[in-house]
Amino acid sequence: MTVTWLDGATATELRRGGLPLDAPWWTTRALTTEPRREALRAVHEAHLAAGADVVTAATFRCNLRALRRIGLDEAGLAWMVHAAVGVARAARGTGNALVAASMAPVEDCYRPDLVPPDGELAAEHRWLATELMRVGVDLVLVETMNTAREARIALEQVQAAGGRAWVSFVCGADGRLLSGERLADAAVAAERDGAAAVLVNCTAPADAEKALAELRAACSGPIGCYPNNEVRDGAHRWTHVDEALPSALGPDAFADLLAGWHAAYAPDILGGCCGTTPGHLAAARARLEGPSRAGAADARRNGGDR
């Protein structure tokens, strides 16, 4: 079975490069100057060189309320979205990787209690979906969703704008969404609503495996997983920190993990979330597909056959 490979953690690489990622700017700080945009492009290019089939634009914090907290005017709001996608598109160049855009919770990916009312969600996700379609992304990655309600509204708005979406949930140790909802119920609802794939992300490896098994049992379409690979113990487990946390698994151990999941659950999409690097992605792809298949990724990015 052919696996589609997502890229790894953009924020992790930006932090390792010395860029502050504190509130209210978060990863949008990388869009503010030409040198920072070049650094962001280099992160995308490193993931593509490691074997990513999908490069994800840095739009994770490009929703209306996050951008308004920075103090941008209306023109500036749209510019940030278009700039993020433009950097990802430039990194892809003439290659055949898909350019995806991240659509995250409008408040906090770890705080289901902060999810706004349906009307606010619809308006904000509609705005971002419209801008993403204007700039022509190939795919919207509705990710790190902690409630089924926001995931379904975001998906609905992407589809209404003419796009297609993968929907990905963040789960806790019990295999449930952080809201307490059953992952199987949320996944089936997203699939029924038209999600092109259902995934789990930003979830610790052991918890992600439980979730992946549940997705395989519940879903009839493509499934995937890109786990959190940071050491997040104690107070760090569900909080945002402006520091480069150590990786829980090195590249070889990460490759072993994904190879085991591939054998057990046959996921269609794999990649890495926080704490993964291009080295983790390269090791995992080589482990599953062999050196010759992983090396062929370079040919595709240089204009060869997909």
C-alpha cells in the first residue's frame, strides 16, 4: 500500500532556528520579514527533501481572531494568509508535492472549553476557507481539532468555498477527543460530511496508536496519523511553550514506530507533528519504502513522475 507522506513540524524547526513563537504572533512571526520568510521556506524545503508529499503552509495561526490580536487591518489579514501559502508554493517549486493549508481551532487547540458558538465558528472558518481558495491551495488540513463540532463546521466551510479537506483530531490518553467525545463518533461524522481523510495529530505516540486503531475500525475511507514527538510531561502536556522541547523519539525509533503502525493498521497518510524534524521523516520513509523509493522523492521534486 502506498503511503502519502505529510511534512513534519514547522514550528519545531523555526524554534530550533531561534525564531520566537510567543503570543500573539506564534508562527505568523515567520511571515513578517523577508529573512524570516526565507527561513520558513528553508524549513519547507528540508521536509520536501526528506520525502514529504504534502507541504503545509504556515496558516495554523492565520484565523481572524488570532490575526486581529496582532492588530492587523483588513488588508493585512488576507496578506498573511496569502504570504504563508506563497512561501510554501515557492518551496515546492516545479515539484509535484501538494500544497496544503492548516486550519486550526480558532481559539486554542488544547482548550475545548474555549470553542466559540457555532455562528462565530462558521464566520471565521468561512473567511479563512475563502482566502485559501483564492490563493489556490490543493488541500485544507483541518487539524488539531479538539471537538467534533468545530471540526464539522470547519469542514463545511471549506467545502462551501470549493475546497477539499482532511480532518484531524487531537486526542488524550483515553483515545477520546480532548472534549471527551469518542473519536470513532467524531471520525464517522467527519467522513459522512465529506472529509477526504480522517487523521489524528499532536497526540503522544502511545495515545496516537490507540486512536489510529480506533480510526481503522470506524472509518471506511483513508486514515492517517502524525503524532506529537515532544517530551511533554507534567505541566507541559497541554500547554503552549515558547521553547524547543526535546524529541521523545529519535529518527530511528520514530521510523520503527511508524513502520509498526503501517503493518498493524495500514494507514494511508503518515507524518510528524511537534518535535519531529526532516530527519525523522526521512528515516520513516526510508524504513517503509526502502532507500530506492525514498530516493525517488528527489526525482519527483525535480520534475520527475509522481
